Amino acid sequence: AENATTLHQATTSFAQSPTDEALHQSARQAWRDTMNVWQRLEMLQVGPAGSSVSVTEGKNLRDEVYSWPSTNPCRVDQETLKAEHAQDDFFTTRLGNAYGLDAMEYLLFAPDVQNQCASLATINQGPWQALPATEVNAGRAAYAHDLATELVRLSQELASSWAPDTGAFFTTFVNAGTSDSSFERVHHATNELYHALFYAELKVKDAKLGLPTGHGDCDASACSEQRESRWANASTEHIIANLETFEKVFTGGEAEAPGFDDLLADQGAEDIATAIQEGVTRTLEELRSLEVPLHEALNSNLETLENAYSALQGAMSRFKTDFADVLQLEVP
């Protein structure tokens, strides 16, 4: 919420002076800072951030804030042309891929004023070409500002729900197993936190790291285009932030704080905890050693990326089998 406020301030200034390159760079940096924090929260889709279909008290706030991998830069271009993003009903009448941090990435980091729609799309039958470059840039800056305004509202709603002692979901989560909670048993809350951490398997290993490196359904020549951050080229930073949160929740974050590793130790399964921790640590070490963005590392440091993938694959193999078996958790 704090970073979203700073981002809003930066995009306000940029929208007022869209030709000012210094303000443009400030808005980009504010987006990077906000996204870095959000990528940590990607691992914690519990409660209001989670799906209303599958998560206790879920409100789909995650998808409102960041809808990747459901992104559509063409849709963002079309909305830039329409310029209806300031209308009161915009966020209730559009799909999530027209707003959020993913749409903002494209608006702030698009390399030129060309759109991303197919050549036969209506937008390319004259309307877009009629716009001077200055109007495209001004339209994108104004659009980014309105998205930042909504982001502030969403982030404050999420922060309020988790406020210590007063947040509605905070109360439900920490009182699991009592009459003050929507969780009938402590185990139910633990299971949903496990499901949230499964993001490391399905999204980090399989999608963010696996697809670009060719471990998935993509043509070898196009794998790079499957990376998460195509416009800001922050894919590696995103993965690192995800795994740092996984590590923090798994261990409790501090030497004496309780974590999943302690639950395993209680069951005499320290070896499982060690294997998972070591795999995640090795993955982080490999990724932190990269000196170029992920799409460049695919050519210059593929071995490092393969090592990172292999280490994470080993950790996740234990996480979705032995870990779940010992603690009697359900694999999502």
C-alpha cells in the first residue's frame, strides 16, 4: 500500500508532463519498487487476495492487482485509444487484463508507440495511425495514472484486512479452529497456506523459469517471449522475490520463529525440510549470480538458468510429495 501510494504520486507527475523523460523514469522506478513488493505477496494468496471460488474469504484481489499470466497488451492499446479509463465504471466493465500492475508495465515500458494488435484489427485500420506519437505517449501516461489510483484503493483494502489485531481476515486466520474464525480447524488454515506456497511449483518453476528455458509447451525460438516481464525485463527479480517469500514462510523468517520446517521437525522429518531449503537456496544463488536480464541470460548464461531450474525442481518434488504426506496436507 505504501509503494502503491508512491507509484500514484509518480504517475500523477508523469501524466501532467508526459514529455518529461525524468518523470517517466521516476514512474518506471516506482513501478519496479511496487512490483518488487507485490511479487513477494504473489506467494501469499490467502484470504482476500485469493480466489473467491477456492480460498476461504477470497475476494480475487490478487487478480485485480496483477492478472499475469492473463495479460493482453493489445487490449491495453485499445483502451488507450478509447480513453475511457477515468470513467467510474471502467474497473467493473473491463476484464482484469486491461488494468493492474501488468497493464501498467506495458504502458510505462513499451519500447515505442506501435501497438501490439494484429494488423487486421480495427485499431490498425486508421484510428491508431492517426494519433501523433505525442498523443500516444500522453494517453499511456494518463492511463497509467488512473490504474495507479485504483491500485491504491485495492492495496489499502488488502492491507486493512490483514491489519494486526483489527483486520477481519487477520482475526480469522490467527484464530483458526475457534468460533471466531471461518476456519473450522487449524489444519484448514495451514492447508490453505500450503496451497498458496504451491505458487512456487506451478508459477515459478513451471511458468516463470521453466517455459523461457524450454521446459514446457513452447517453440524453442519463441520461449523467450514466454517470460513474465516482457516490457520491463524484470523477470529474474520477480522470481527471486517469489522465492524469498517462500523461504521466509517455510522457515518462519527468523531463527526462533515457527515455520513449516518446525512442523516437519516435530514429525522427525528434518531431512525433508533440509532438502527443500537447500534446493530453494541453490536456486536463489544461481539467479542472483546473473548479471543480465533473463531474456539475455537465455543466450549467455543458459547453464546458470538450467542449474536454477534443476535445483528448484528438486525442492518442489519433495514439497509436493513427502512434505504433503508427512503433514497430511492436500496437493492443490
